[in-house]
Amino acid sequence: MRAKRLTKLSKRRRLVVGTIVMLASLVSRISIAGDPAAPTAQEIAVARYHFDIATVAEKEGRWEDAINELGKAIAIKETAGLRYHLGVAKEKLGQLVEAMLEFERAAGLIRSGVTNEEIQRFIEPKLKEIHKRVPRLTVRVAQNVKDVSLQIDGASVHPDLLGAPIPLNPGAHGLALYAPGYRSSHIQVNLGEGATVTQSIELVPESSLADANARLVQKEDGHGFSARTWVLISEGAVAVTGLGTGIGYRLAADSAQNRYDEAAGRIEVSQKTCASQTPRSRHGLRYPPVGTRRSRP
């Protein structure tokens, strides 16, 4: 009886194992059938066409056109050679980080065995060179602040990269830090090739600014007046002084004008009186009018 049971168990085990093998084989066949088909000869010819245009653009220094044509070729068939040329074009445009990624992708294709090309002897030295040229920026927050968000050139950075070296292209970069309960901080940094920069930023709590403003308003001197009150009193005194000075000048001007008008009136009356009288000599003789000639007797 025991032997029969063992025989039945062994049959069941063999059946289960066989079923698993069949399922595994079926899954592998499905996955292979689901893989994208290799490019056809016509598609390879189109990829070669775009690559030829890209090489002409490289010789003429039209690096953006070269990047565009290389991207079309890679969309058909990705090779380490195409990735290498794409990295060179981006390097010429100063996009060192993007070029480094293209060289790393090319090296990965070679290591995975997807492509086996002579380009490998160019990629390794290029990777070492580009790694030395790419600047790296480390952003740190001076105090212990939670939920800090970092943006570089308007693009959000993963929180795990805060406090870690971040590869960036040479040139100027705008940094922005945000945290709940703190004022946002905006600064600009300039990075040269191969530079390693650590930027520490201190965030200012919003509550501290409110307290500072409140202390400024409520601060009192020994007489019980606040600084703001003294400022207002001083401004009022200056205004009153200026108003008094203006009134004084106005009164003085009006007085001078009145004296002038009075004197002018007196002169005018005197002139009229003199004109109405005929001039006489001290002997009672009349003088002829001015401008007339006396006739001889």
C-alpha cells in the first residue's frame, strides 16, 4: 500500500513539474513573439541615409542638424556608433551633461553585446575626458528644514539630490528653494568646466519676519512713544516749518508790493502837479517852454 502511495505521489510531482515547464515554454514563446521585430533592409537603408546626412553636417559644423539626423537614425536602429556621434555633436554645442549620457549609453550597448563595434576604443577615453569636464554643484540648506523643494533653471530636482553633487553644464544657473513656513530663496551660480561647487543656502522663516515687523511697530522709547510715532511727529514738524516759511515769504512779498504801489502813486501825482504849473524865474518872469527859441528884439 505504501509503495502504491509513493508511486502516485511521484506521478503527481512529475505532472506538476511537466506543467510548469510547459507554461514556462509558452511564456517564453509569447515574450519572444512580443519583442519588436528587427529592422528590415529598407529601414536600415533609411537609417544609413540619415547617418550620411549627419556626417556631412558634422563636417560643416552644423551640429544641431547633425543631432536631428542622428536621432532619426537611432529611432530605426540604435547602435553604439550612432550614440557616440550624437554625444560628439552635443559636446560641440556645450551640452556636456547630455553628451556624457550619450557616451555612457554607447558604452552600455557595447557591454550588453547589442553591438560589437570598433567604436569601443573611442568611447572609453571620451568618457574619462567628459567626466572631468562636467561641473558638479552641491546644494545644501544651512538649517534643518523639512520638505525642501529645489529647482534648477526652472526644472524641479528630485529631493534625493539635495545635498548630493549634481552634474550641470558650464555657465550660469538659477537656483530656487521652497519650504513650507519659509521664504523662498533665489540665487544664481556660475560654473566653469570641471568645477566642483558647494552652495549653502539659509532659508528665512516667515514667522521671524512677522515678529521683526511687530517689534519695529511696538518698540517704544522712554516717553512711551514708538519709533513710528516719532517719525510722524518729525515729518509733521518739518511740514509746519515749511508752511510757516512759505507764509512769511508771502507776507513779505505782499508788503513790498504795497510799498512799491504807494511810492509809484506819489510820483505820478507829483508829476501831474508840476506839469500844471508854468515855470517862472525868480524875478517873476516866465521862461519859455523847453525846446523853443527866443526871438531877438
